[in-house]
Amino acid sequence: MRRKNQAVVAALITGLLASGSLGATAPAAATLSPGEEMEGYRDYVLGRYAWSNDELGAAAHYFSRALQHQDSDPVLRQRTFELALASGDRRLALETAREVLAADPENSTAALVLIAEAFRKGEFKKTEALISKLAVGGIEAVIAPVLNAWAQQGQGDRKGALATIQPPETEGVQRLYQLEHAGHIALAQGKAEEALACYRQALQMDGNGLWRLRLSAAAAAQRVGNTAQASALLEMETDPDRRAYFEDARRRLAEGKKIEAPVATPAQGLAELMLHAAADLMQGEPIPLALVFSRVAEIARPDMVEARLLSARILRLNKEARGALATIETLGIDGPFGVDVMLEKARILQDMDKADEALALLESASVRFPSSRRARVELGEALRQAERYTEAVAAYSAAIDLLPATRKQDWYLYFLRGVGYERMGRWSEAEADLRKALELNPDEPNALNYLGYSYLEQGRNIEEAKRLIARAVELRPGDGFIIDSLGWAYFMAGEYDQAVKHLEEAVAAEPGDPTINEHLGDAYWRVGRTIEARFRWRAAMDSEPADDQSRRLLAKLELGLDGAAASTLQATRTR
């Protein structure tokens, strides 16, 4: 395979050289010898090839070599820097960041990388000018005052740091970040009362770093002598996976030892800020800036497992599985984040179509971390996808057994187990679990639709099924698959005009789904629109249906809906 790939690349280089179509970002060759010219083109094309295969580190390496032959190419330099940072190549990211910033003094990403390195090395004076280069708008403008405060703290200006970080009289993310870091800086200065007051306000606001903030607040509470509050903060988390993060702090508190403050130095402060900002940005799509922030956190704190985990997750969600795998494989599984590392690696392997490896890893995680509910759930999902429903149900049951108390948010465990039971043909258990899921969360559209459609498949409780699915459509009006379920409920109830109306909406939302097209064809047939019915059945045939559906569709196309049903009934009787 490697020999074949090398041959492809060699042919690509030769063709591009001949055509002159390497493009503006390829190394210019005006001042190079023929050998250097070929070498520069070769490295550039190898970089493009590696990049197209999600091999970010290799792409950065080859681009940096190509850059040696044309160091005046700003596009190639910027691309090398971006790929070095995305791949986690700290050395190359720093080297190219300096070059990028020299050529483009307003490049805020390069400035942020150099700020992180300066914080790590304790060179705070040089960061003042760099922080001023951060963008004047957006989240970078929000983080600049926090970085300024930590730089002042690093230079010994304790009063100035607290004055800079005083939270503004506003709401939102800026106030949250400044409250958090005002607390961290105050605690680092030994002002535990002031820190605790900031933490209490921040804990009332919603944020992705909430559990981490509770750990800091517990450290502050202990320092003011309120061990009861410190204990309450540490015990507030009931999830076994999250409780592992507090294990060392609980042990220290019980032994009368000081809880280690998770954020005590400027480098830790910068890394914490970057991690929180990246997690906030990840609430939507995995945008590139989130990866920039998580990688910057790694530069400031190379030992920060949480930052590298988030980097791997962002890469995976960006469909860059090889880069994600290269990132996660640098982490061990000891310590409180061990289960997170194993589960993230399993997700990456699944995205790479390595289902067997992922399943083996999930099985290992469930054994190594027997109190992890997430490990059991993800194992169950992998087993369900492999159609090993009995084992999947056992994994879901183990996850349910780990619940300290049943809460609304646990509906999905009963839903997943109910789906497993339904696939096994154990309907009474499936119905009980699906109803339990709806008892916990009555407005969950997936559970409403699944229970309702299951009734339709059994030809029972048609009116209840219609009510359940109608509610699911209200909650998720744009979901073509749920709209299809409602149309099919009307079909089963004999209300064919209503069935056509909803099924046409479903096809408009999901035009390539074979089942929705088949359902609409059946409904058209019942209202006498036979030509359109056959058109929809053909559309379903063109949408790669499963073998049994394909046979059913062929029968409908040949015999019509009633004829196909009669033929199926006759075949069943003669078996």
C-alpha cells in the first residue's frame, strides 16, 4: 500500500510540474536550483497529500520543509503554522508563530501561542505587547483582560492584578470568566474569603467548567476554615465518573491536609481560561477557534490531560480522525481521566470504521472502571450497533444499576434498554422501559416516536400511537422521520387523506429515504393516485432499500398494493 501511495504522489508531482498548476501556495522556484526546485515541490505535494488524509502532523512537517525553499511565501507559512498548532506540534507551532507574527503583527492566533509559551516559561513582561495584539472583538477580546491580570500577577503586581480582573457590571461569559479568575488570583494571593465570594457568584452562572469551579471553591472554603462547605462542594457531584475528579481533594480534606488549588500560577490560569473558552465554543459546531484554544492550553500546560482530550474530541468532530487518534494516543489511562481517554479513543476508532477494536476497548474500559456508567452505556451502544442485543441490554442494565437515584436526565438509559428489548422481541420489557423513559421525560420526542411507531408495527393501540407521535411532531416539527411516523399512524387508522398530507411533508424533508417513499406510495394507492404511487415505489427502489423491502416493493410495482398483500398472505399460508 505504501509503495502504491508513493507512486501516486510521484505521478502527481510530475504532472503538476509539467502543467504548472501547483497553485499560488506552492513554493516559487525562481531562485532555486533544479534539484532544490524538485525537492520543494515534492515536500509541498507530500504535505497536501498528508493533509488530505487527515495526517496533520505529517502535513505540517512537509510544509515546513517546503517553506525552507521559499520562506517568503506568506500563505505557505500561515498554513504550516495552522497545521502545526492543530496537530499539537509545539516546537513547530512556536517556531512558525514567531515568523507569522513578524510578517503579520496583527495575527492574534500567533500572538496567543507566544503568550502561552511566555507564561509557561515565566517571561511575563514580554506578554504585554502580545496581549494587545489579540482581536478587539469576539471571545479573544473577552479573554484579554484575564491574561493581563495573570501577567501582572506573574510580575508580582498583586494589587494591579486584582484591579484588572474585577468583574464588570454585566452578565454573560465575560462576567463569568472574570469572576472565576478573580477567584483564582485572589486564592493564589492567599485571600481565600475574597476568592470564595467570587466563586460563589460564578457557581450561580451556567458554565462548562462548573465541576472544576467547585473544586476551586472547595479549596477556598477549606482555607477559611469552613470544612463543612468544602465537603458539601466535593460531595455535590453524584456521577461516579465525575466523582473521580474529586477523589484526591476528598482524601486530603479527610486527612486534614490542604486541598491543592487547581489554578495557582499564571500558566495554569491561562490554560484554564483556554480550556473553558474552547468548551464554550464547542456548544455549537466544532469551530477551528475551539481547537486553537485547546492547543494553546496544552502549550501553557503540557501536562493538562483535559486539554488534550478536548483537542482530540474537536478533531474527531471535525472528521479528522487520524489527527484525533494521534492526539489521544499520547495519553495514559491512569488517573481520574483514564475512562475519558478510553472512551474518546473508542469513539475515534468507531469513526475510522474499526468497530471491533472500539468494542474491545469499551469492554476493557468497563472492566477497568466498573463504576463508570458512561463506559457501560457506550459499550451497550457498540453492542447494539453490532446487533448483539442481549449483551447490549446487559450493559444498559449495569448502567441503570449504577444510578444512585433515578432522575429526569436518566430517561435515555431506559430508552436505550427498551430499544434493545424491542429488537430482541421481548416486547413486555421493551414497553415497560419505553414508558419509564416517558415517565421521567414526557416530552422526549425520540421516546414518544419509538413507542408510538412500535405500536403501529404491531397493529395495536393505533389511537394512542397517533397521540404519542403527534406530540413528538409538535416537539420536533422539522424531523422528516417523525412526520413519516405520524403519516403512517393516520394510514393505519384508515385516514388516508391525512396520511398523504403528512407523508408528503416527510418526503419533502427526507426525499432519499426508501421507507418514507414507500409509505407515501401506499397512501397514494389508497386514495386512488395509482400512477403517483408507483412513482414513489420506484423512488424507494432507487434509494437502496434492504433486501426484504426491495422484494416487497417489486411486488407492489407488479401487482399493486392489494395484490402484493394477497401474494404475501398466500405465500405465508403455503409455507
